[in-house]
Amino acid sequence: MPGQQILIIEESPRERMAYTGILESLGCDVKIALDGAEAQSAIAKGDFEMILADFNTPHFFPIRFIQKVKAKSPATELLFVSARPQVEEAVEAMKEGAFDFMVKPLEPEQLKLCATRILSGKKTTSQARKRSARKKAPVAIITRDPGMGRLLNLAERVADSSASVLIQGESGTGKELFARFIHEKSNRKNMPFVAVNCAALPEALLESELFGHEKGAFTGALARKLGKFELASNGTLFLDEITEMQFHLQAKLLRVLQEKTVDRVGGVEPVPVDVRVVATTNRDVKESISKGEFREDLYYRLNTIPLTVPPLRDRLGDLAPLCQFFIEKYRILDARDVKGMTKEALGVLCRQQFAGNIRELENIIHRAVLLADNGIIEPRDLMVEGDELPEDAGGKSPGFPCGLEPAPLKEMEEKMIFHTLDKTDGNRTHAAKILGISVRTLRNKLNEYKKTSVA
């Protein structure tokens, strides 16, 4: 512990002196900041093993401060104290990575014990490195699909702009991954990425979450609360399921985007903000507009850069690499010796509709990794419809060509049908069973292909 750098952010001289004495008795090198501005200056000049801060320090925005510290030095531990703690504030601080949140006045032994826990290495260097790796891990968008490749290229080209982005697509297609990809590729990548699920919060709470409120603005508003726009200052604000936002809040959001200022609930002066907004929806926005549920002017403001993420069923060529990615992920997380999957198992997945898209696929693979017996995933481990094989097919599945070059869906369907017929020696009954369709449907498909070839 000797020589470890500690920053104390505290306005009260008496408490500063008490904290300094305790920490210096542990052999630490203590720096002092009297307010938020001095704290920002201190962290800009160097890194600290621990920061002890009064949550209510003047001109100090704790959540934004945590985000900046963690972005610069993930191993730094932050210990907050407050004479009037709020449960909501404590929870938010801990979510952002604070080590602890304690009530003032601090007993000397209490501070000494907590500081010793932090500085003695009980949170080991390897743990800090793991946490740092999680925070800095690059966004992984796994694809071989040409359409997805073009979409990623477009997202990267516009990432450095300040333009709003609207990402549309079905649930589970990876819209948030695209939002994080844009943030990481932008010049705001070292600033906060703040996410808000507009569908998960009731109307009254969402307004306060987005724009913040002043002390006394309403019953229960015992202290000023910064909204997500302020917390995301100079970074990216991710608005998930934007079409679920109440109509009157849409008008307030539009004004923020136009004026680049927010009005806290109960506030008297607008607060300037510099935020890049990325919004998503799984609904047809134009249909919502026609029903009077979504503002057309807000749509055009958000839709500066439109991105539409295709469903998994339209990019079957991505199944094989996605499966391998999730196998590796859960092999490590759950300590399972699973190296891959059989062609038969991949064939079963090729027949799925994937209404839940990549999220559904991930759940299937996670389950299969846990159930696999011999280090390889077989059809029975997937526990999905279509994994039963006809007895007289020799116990073998046709092994669908999902890992081959991507092709239009109709072309892929034709290839899969003829591939299955080859594997079943032309037996239409067996082929139809494996494909999960009726013999009549198979016959109609074959007639359709004959007409196309004649034409």
C-alpha cells in the first residue's frame, strides 16, 4: 500500500483532514480536490488506485465522473460517501462501477477497513484486468452476408458524424450491437454510451430519466437528478424501442434534438448538451405515424441515417459462423469441453424460422453446449422442432449447405430441396419429412422449378 495514489473529493475541511490522516497512516499519497472542477483536473493529470468522494460535492456530477474515470482507468476504485444518501443514487453509482456507497459521518475504523480492502489487493489485478477487458471488448458482429457487410460499411462511414441514426429491425436481430458499433467507431468512443429502454419505463419515470429533475420538482424529488442526456454528454445516447415513447414526450425529445438543450423537470433554465442519438425500433414506423402514435417530424429528425437490420432467416449463410461464436462463448463461460457441432445439427437449425432471430439462436446454442455429451453438438442437444430423423434414413441427416456462399432465399430453398432429394436417393416422402413440409408442398415446389427452368 505505501505510495499508492489516492484522490479525496471533499468540500468540508474537517472531513478532508480526517480522511487524509487515516489514508496517510496506511502509507498512501493523498491528493485533494475541493469541487468537481478540481476533481476533473486531477484525473486528467494522472491515475489513482482509489478515489474517495462526497456524492454531494459542489459542481460535481458523480455518475458522469465514474464513467470518465472508468473509461480512462478501469482498475481505479471509487468509494462514495453522503450525509443524505438516496437509494436510487447509490444503486446507479454501483451499477456504473462504484466500489461502495457509505453514509457520513464515517467512523475512522470503517474507512480504514474499506480502504484496506481496496488497496490490499483483495480485488486482484487479474480481476481488474478482466473487468477492463469486458469494458473495452470490441463489439462483435459476426457475418459473412454481403448485405450485412454493406450495412456495417455504411455504419462505419457515418460513425464520426453527429447525425442521428434510426435502426429498424425485428426483435433479436442485434440493433443494440449496431448502436454500440457506431459508438466505438466514432470520435466519441472514449465518452459515455448511455442506454435507455423506452418500453421498460412508465411515462412519468421516463421523462425524469431522460431530462432529469430539480430538487422539489415533485413529491419524492429530494435532490437534483441528472437525466440521461446530461449523463451522455459528449457521448452517445441509445434510445431503445423509441416508438414506445408517449406522444407528448416525443415533442420534448424533438425539441432537445433541435435546440441541443434539455429542460429538467422543475428547472428554470435550459441545460446545453452535446449528444449523438441512436434510436431503434422493431415496429413499422410509418404505420405508427399513420395511426397517430408517432410524430412524423421526430421520425425525420431521427432518420437522418436509416439502417435496417435483416432477420436471421434472410441471412442463413451466417448460421455456421454464429453457431461457432456462441459455442466458443458458452464453452468458456460454462466450462464445457464442446468444440463444435455436426452437419446434421446445423441442418436442423437451417430449417428453423427463428422468430426470435439471433437471440433465439444464442439460447438454443447455450442449451446445446450444456447438453452435449461427447464434445460435439448433435441434433438431439438442440431440443428444437425438426430434429427427429426418419428411421429408414440411416440415422443420418442430409447436412444442409448452410456454411456455403450466401444466396437469395428462393435460390437457397431450391438448393436445399435438391440437396435433400440427393441424400434420400430421390425419395420424396423422406425428403419432405426432413424438410418439415408436406409431400404435396414438395411436389408443387418441384413443378415450380421445372417451369422456371423451361422459361
